[in-house]
Amino acid sequence: MDYREIIMKSKKIKITKIHRKTKAQMFKNLKEDDLIIFELSLKRSGRSYDTGTYASYIKITNLSTKEYTYKSSNELSHILNAFELEEVGE
């Protein structure tokens, strides 16, 4: 198996409360009780000559609507503050 085929997945995450609205793609359409999942591929992110390593992007899927987006962990840290989350299973 090629390591680039390995995908790390979170357990299912339930949106239990929305603290504030967001304009972020996919997240703006989330409702309370929606389920989302986070996925990260182990493929190489790449490097830039002057800025160093590129960010890895995490795929976030709304399991209720199948809508998805890609965000860096830095972007997610700001977006997820708008929600209360609960881990609900695999």
C-alpha cells in the first residue's frame, strides 16, 4: 500500500449549538444536529522556496447534505469557535 492512500478520519461530530453565523463555505449551511467528519490524507503538502512548507488541508464533510470543503487547521481553529461540537461515534 502506498502511504499516500492513507486517510485519517475523525469520528462523527455533531453540531450541538451554533454560537454565531459564519460566511465560511459549507459551515454557513450547518444546522444544529448536523453530523460532520474530518479527513486528512497523508500525501505530501509541498514546499515553497521562500515561505517553507505549505499547509495541509483537511476535508470537512456534512454527512447530512454531502456538502464538503477543504480548510487548513489554522482556518478551522477560527471557524470552529462558532460552534459547539460533540463526538458521537465512528
